[in-house]
Amino acid sequence: MPLSVGDTAPNFTVKDTNGNTVSLSDYAGKTVVLYFYPKDDTPGCTKEACSFRDNYQQYLDKEIPVFGVSLDDETSHQAFTSKFNLPFPLLADIDGTITKAYDVEGEMNGMRYAKRVTYVIGGDGKISQVYTTINTETHATDILTAIGA
């Protein structure tokens, strides 16, 4: 079961799309959107990523970083980012550390994946919103509406 509103968001350090090191603690004091998704370049995951892409300027205007997380590696993330012109980093959780810490790991036919769950993490490091039912086409705007952006 995913983490709950009010829980402290687990810190992590991982590589992003471009091999840069990203730690949640680097964003202390900021609201952060951390969305987990099963697989790069699949229909639902593409719709969700493009929803964030198409609304990314509104997140930038509010100084809200957006991070996509899956178990895919940097090479896969680079291809996905390039193909769909994604302006935000994807985090390469290849060993599942973040996925497990946020309790969103799933398994199907022996394959591990990140369940489609989004966390909005407040500047205090606590989870302020959890999305487990997601419309991939409107997800980014749904979050913006909910946070009053």
C-alpha cells in the first residue's frame, strides 16, 4: 500500500535521465511532484509524461520540480525523453530502491515495475497528496488544480 498523506517522504539519491545525481533532500523547502510509472514509451505512461510536458511551464512558474520514476535505466529514459521532448528529469530507479521506499513496487509475470502512483511532497518533507487513481491524459492539470496553481 502506498505511503499516506502526512508521512515523511523517504529521501533518495539516484541518477536522472542525463546521469546527474538527484537527491530529494536537495529540494528541501520546495513542493515536489514525484510520479511513479510502469514503463517508458508505453501508451499510458506516454500520455502521463506528455501531460506533465504540456503543463510543465506552470510547474516551473510555481517553482515545483517534477520527477518521473520508473525501473527503466538511463538509456531508456534518454530515448523516451528525446522521442517526446520531455523537459523534466526521469529518475532511473534500476535497483528499485525508491520504488520500494515509497511502497509502489508491483510484479507481473515475474517482472518488477513501479505502480502508477504520484506523491506531492510539501516543503516540510511530508507527503501532502497521494494519487493512486490517475487519468493519464489530465493528471498534470489535476494536480495543478488540487494545489491551487
